[in-house]
Amino acid sequence: MKLTSPKSKALIALLATSLWLTPVWSQLPPSSQGLPSLGDGADITLSAERKLGDRIARELYRDPDYLEDPVLDEYLQNIWQPLVKGAQARGELTPELQERFAWKILIGRDRSVNAFALPGGYLGIHLGLISVVNTRDELASVMAHELSHVTQRHISRSMGDQARMTPWLIGAMILGMLAAGKSAQGAQAMIVGGQAVAAQSQLNFSRDMEREADRIGYGVMSEAGFDTQGFVTMFGKLQQASGLNDNGGFPYLRSHPLSTERMADMQARQQLQTPKASNLDNDLIQAMMSSRARVLAQPGVDALRAWANEASDKGVEQLPVAKRMGILYGAYLSFLQLRDFQPARGLLLRLKKTAGEHPPAMRLVQLLETELAFKEDDMRGAIQSLSAVTRQAPSSWQRPEMIFLAQASSRLQVAAPTQNNAELLASATSALQRHVLLNPQDAQAWQILATALSAQGRPLASLRAEGEAQLARMDVGAAVDRLRAAQDASRKGTAQMSDHIEASIVDARLRFAQGLLKEQMMERPER
Ligand SMILES: [Zn+2]
């Protein structure tokens, strides 16, 4: 078995690999990429690493394979947030690092099994990884390992070792590696200079770093309340995959090669633990989310048909409940992707029966019903299926429901402006406004807020929300564009008088964004 040639291993080394990046930027000469200066070869500073991460993240946010899915986002956050808190509690994550880094997860619509830490506290996760895990603890083990690469500053230590390399070269190289997984064109463009190729072999996480990320990740995972057995079973899964032909399905193995040493360490640690009792709610959610990841990874019509048909298999009803739930959920979503709505509707009853007395699973089924209504362009139906939510105070709405409701009520108000619809839109809008106040980095929420504000006839506030969405996606240039358009609108008096507070916010935010842009322009690569 040949997992990887030394050369490709070197290419992949630093941050892992087959990203979902379009090669557009990689066709630019490296000097035009304006990457931040990284200092003089010592460990790079927090702010330099963050800036480098922001640049890379901006490219990922623009990529068509970047996936915004409120349901999967929530699932991952429910694992990620406890891990981050666990790292804090154990003193692995300092308050300064917590404050300075992004701690954001980006989902890539890619079927390969991969996850990777990027500079600045960004974590990339491919749908393929979410779809192959059997428990949320397995997913938590990978995330805890990657988190520990970040908290232990492995990235900066790897880059700091590259005293011979100019900073822009390191940045261009990372971007190049990210593109490499996607196309042959990207792989060629990756070779940004002879020196880079030579140096790439040194941009590896060392064996010691891998073992440290295992050890610390294990502790963090345990602190966060996950079953550390997930670490062992995930290793087992990866080991099994590495014994098969390397078909590129498990790029995670290339960047995190398993050694017998790592396996032995982990097994020794685990022997001291008593296994946790399994939690059926968690297992049900995990089975549903793995199916969701599999379907959203765009597997092609044949695979979708096969999964859709699985639901009518006689044996399904005899399967354990979580397994059954996963199959029904996957079948339902497959029908939705195939735009075959009738059989999907037929599955709803079975899904609800299977979810039974498990409110978290029932809630995910209700969200499926909402998605069907969206696909059928039935906004009233979408709102109807969210009615359990609208009966609660907006302050207690969870993020997926809040987003779906804002989308549905915006579209409904545009199509049929009535008093009722206007009231619903108003409460959805104010829920989102409260949310972005607490989560100003939530680009998707800003974007949907922009649509809701526009549907309310508030163009100025809408343009500003678009600007904020661009800022959250690190696209300062686009943010300046939107905010300037907002300023123009307010000066021309096309905005309403009631927007004068908004206008002064726009002025302040535009100055802020322009300042950021100027800063970026000054960070030209060294000559
Ligand atoms: Zn690693």
C-alpha cells in the first residue's frame, strides 16, 4: 500500500489538503496576493497568523463548494463549542488566543474524509468526514485533535521554522496546497517557485506534534464530556481505510499518518477509562446528520436513487432505531434532491413515528418538513411547519428555525404583502437583529437579514447588512462597496428619514472597513 509519495506528502504536509478551492487565485503571480508579513523567521505572531488565516478563509468563503447549511452548522457547533470550552478549562486555550483567533468552522461540500486546521483558528471539515463517523464522539475526536494543533500553535511553529522562506512564499504555498486537491490546473499552479518545493517538505506537522495533538485532544474531549472511546474507534476506522487501496477518499490520513505508536498511545490511555453509556438522542441525531452530509455532498443521481429506495426495503423496520432513522432521513433528503416530492411526503409519517418520544429527533424531522415546503415554493407551508417555533418568544428561537423563518416570511411578504405577513416578517427580522448583535461574525445571518430588511422596504439597513456579511467573510473590498452604496443611497435621500440612525452607523462602518482595506494594501509582499 502506497499512501502517498514523498513529494505529494510534502505538498499536503502543513495544513492538510484537498480543499475545495477554485484555482482562480493560484493563477495570479504570488506577489499580487498581498499576504501579510510574518516576521523574521521566529514563531509568527498571533496577529500575523490570524491575518494569514483570514486571507485563506476569504478564498474558501468564495468557493462554490463552501457549504452554508444551518442544520449541519448547528450540529458541528454543538460539538465544537464544548471542545473550545474544554480547552479553555484545561488551560490549553489562553484568553488571548481565544480573543485573537477566529474559531470558525467551514464546511466543504466534498466527499473525501478530511478535516484540517488552518492558520488563525479556522477549521475546515469535509462532508465526507461527517458522513463516515458512527458516533458524534468520533467526530469530536477529529475536531479535538485539530483544535489542539491550533491551541499548541503547531502551525506557527511549523512556519516559524522556515526562516529561509519569505512570508509571502509561505502564504502562497498554503493557498497553493489548498487548491491542489481540486484540479490538475491547481496542482500545477501550486509550484510557485523552486524554493517553495524544496521547503514544503519541512512544513510538516512533526510526529511529536501529532502525538501532542492526540494527547491534548484526548484530554479536551474528555473534559468536554465526550466518550473518549470515539478516539479509539476513529483510529480504527482510519486504520482500516489505510489498509484499503488509497483511492483518495481519506486524505485525512495523508496529513495525519497513523503510526503504531499513535495507536498504542491511544489504546493505553483508553484502557484506564470506563466507557460511557450511549445516549439515544445523540445517536439519532448523529445518524440523521451523517445521512444529511452524504446527500448534500452531491453524490449523483444514481446514488440518490439508491438511498431513496432504501426506505422501502422490508428489513428497515427491523433495524435498531438510530440506524432506521438514518436511512429514512437519507431517503427523504434524496427524494428532495431528486425533486420527487410525493414519496418524500409519504416518508414524513414514518420519520415522525420513528422519532417518537425523542424531541431532538422530532425537531430535525420538522425541519425536514420545512425544507420540503421551500423546495415546493410553498412559503405558507414552511411557516406552518415552523409554527411550533413561532409560538415561542423570538429570543428563544434556535438558529436554523430563525433562518428558515426569516427566509420564508421575506419571500411571503414580497409575494403577498399583508398585515399578517408584515408582522411575522417584523418578528423574524428583530430575532435576526438580536442574533447578529451577539454573533457579528455570522455572515449567513447578516445575508438573510439583508434580504428580510429589503423585503421590509429598508434599503439602507439592507445594504449595511450586506456589507457586514462581506466583512464577516473577510472580503473587505466587497464590504466597502456595499457600505459605500448605502452611504450614497442615504445622501441622495432615497432612504427614508427614519433611517438617519442607520445612516450614521453606515458612515462609521464604512470608515472602519476603509481602514481595514488600507491596512491590507500596505501589507504588500516583501520585494
Ligand atoms: Zn494532526
